[in-house]
Amino acid sequence: MENDELLLVRAIQSSMEESTRPGFDDKDIQNLGILIRVTVEFNNYLRSAPPWPQFPDDPFHDMTYMIDKILFNIDSFRIVLHSYGILVGSTKSRIDWSLVGVQSLKDRFLSLYPEFVTETKFENKCRLLLDLFKLQIVFAGAFYDCKG
């Protein structure tokens, strides 16, 4: 993770952690931090022009590296989603799944991401994070073993 990416992750984590209690416990907060880190990394992955730094000579390996990171952290998503769902002020997904296809995943993610970064109300920011991670899960499933 590059320095400016790490600073952004820490800033978002810090701003969200301030508003989590009493609805989130320490485990929830830890998992929230994981989702934030993976989401910032995924945004940078989508925005980067190949070669991505992890495996500069192998774009397929770059993609599977990112997908494996998403899939590995599904439990964090489930934990945060559950805790978020019982909060007063929680909202439904902002994604209209009837309008999202595999080809539009990247565009939808990239259009929601700036809203996530700038949102200040915890409940709205957490909902955006969960929606962004859902898009990552769909991306992971759609492209898991695709070589081209």
C-alpha cells in the first residue's frame, strides 16, 4: 500500500470509528477497518493503468490478487452488515441491482466511491461502504477465473 493510500485509509477509519459506538463493538470496528482498507485498494486498482504494482508483468495475477483479497474478507462484510442493520438510522442499499450489469460494475463503483470518501454522517458512510463492497463481491465473482 502506498503512503497516500495508507493516509487516506487511516483518515477514513479514524473518522468512522468516532461514530461507531455504542452500535459497534471492538470486533465490528476492526472489521469496518478491513472493509475500508480493501475498498480504498480496490478503488486504486480500478483507477490504475496497468501494470498494477503488485505484479507488474502479469495483469491476470494482479486481478486475482485483488479478487482474492475481496473474497478473503467476506466475513468482515457480513459482520459489519449485521451490525449496521440494527443501527437506528440504517438505510437500504443505494444500488439498483436491476440497472447494474457486469460491464457497469466499474462505473458504478467509481461513481459511488467519491460520495463515500466525502460523506460525513456515519450511517450514510457505512451504507456506501457496504454497497461498494457488494460491488466488489460481484466483480470478484464475475472475473474470478477470467483471463482476458
